[in-house]
Amino acid sequence: VCRRQVAVGAYVTPFPDRLHIITWNVGSAMPPDDITTLLGLNVGDGNTDMYIIGLQEVNSMINKRLKDVLFTDQWSEVCMERLSPFGYVLVTSQRMQGLLLLVFAKYFHLPFLRGVQTETTRTGLGGYWGNKGGVSARMTVFGHSICFLNCHLPAHMENHEERMEDFESILQQQQFEGQAATGVLDHE
């Protein structure tokens, strides 16, 4: 967590330093009725600047995916419904089959978020299928480049080499345009 101050015009603006990061393999389950505890809204002081939510194994059956293309998926919907009353706005989302990455920020930080881009990398079935792989979102926040990466990799100890190869492939393939930080690891 960064605790820097960034000069913006004649003002010194603190870098948002309270991030709530969630990663969860939901196993094709529907969202629970109440995600207050998951989001830390029941114990927090309400000063979280950004929520980054990475989900794996979101239901990606063909009929479900077609509905999600036309409408907002259920996980995104429940997160937006729960966070919007507290002043959070969905900055970006990226979905690749069962992987979902959501980035929310307090509405008053929006003018200081720039260059938002997303990427996907498929590694399932030799790179043809998106059941495994990675989705990412990059941006500059108060002039600092950050990148969030959500991966779903092969499970179990016997697949550790394949898991490492897939992760290396994701890092190599995820390239962003027009920024000094072009790869995932180039960000602060």
C-alpha cells in the first residue's frame, strides 16, 4: 500500500492508499445474498479508496455467457449494488470465460484515474480456451502506474510446471498500448 503525495496543479493530493483486494474461486456458484463481510463493509471505516475483485470459475456455460454479453453478469451486478450506495463507481471490468476482474473506486478519485486498459490471455488448451489464463487492468492513479492481474492456473502439485509456464506466458503476452509501462511487471 502506497502512502505518497502527488502534486496536482497547485494542490498536493494524497495517493489513494486504502485498497481492498479480493480473489475468490467461486466454483460456478451464484453470488451470495449478502457480500457485506466479503467487502469488509461491516468492519471498515468507509475510507477504502478502491476495491479490486478477482473471481475465478464464474459460471461460464454458453447460455449464461450469452445473457452476460447482453446484460451485466450477476457478480458484477451484486458488487455494484452493494458498493454504489457508499460512493463507489465501477472503473473497469474484464471477463474471459470464467475469469472476472472488477475495479471500483470512490467517485471523487475518478478525475485522477487515467489510461485505463484491460488485457486477457488464454492458456487453456494450448492458448485456445479461456478457462485458464489471466485478465488484467492497468491505469495511472494520481500519476502512478498500477496493474492488477487475476489468474486462473492449473491446480494441484503435479501441475506446478504447467502453472509456472502459463504464468510466464501471461506475463509475456499481456502488453498495454501507448504507455511507458507496457507489461504487467513494468508498473509500480
